[in-house]
Amino acid sequence: MNRDTIYQHLQQILFDNFEIPAEKITLEASLYEDLDLDSIDAVDLVIHVQDLVGKKVGPDAFKNARTVGDVIDIVVDLLAS
């Protein structure tokens, strides 16, 4: 799975589960300020990412994720490991 495919999946997850308009979901979009996710939403997002990669995601993996691009980097790393 390449970065573009991951980005498309992530856009779909954010649209379907958090009702975020697709035009707001950019690589630079802040998860908390721009997309209005809260801590509970962040936990839900981790669960969806786990489903996407088929691996358990440790709690520290998303600790420093602030943007959509950060989440994509995390998914790329998870798939590479």
C-alpha cells in the first residue's frame, strides 16, 4: 500500500466515521484544530488504523500525531515493520 492509497483510505475513514468533509482532509490538516477531533475520536481513529493495517497499534504510536500527514507516516511505518 503506497502513501496515496493510505491517504485515500484515511480520507474515507474520516469522512465515514467522523463526518468530516473531504475538502477539509489535507495532509497539513491538524487532527484537533482543523478536523475537530477530540481524545475519544483519536482512540476511534487508532482502532480504524489497526483495521486498515491488520496490526495492533501501541498507545505510543499516535502520541505525537498532529496532522493527517503524521497519521500517514505512522501507517507507512506500521506496514513496513
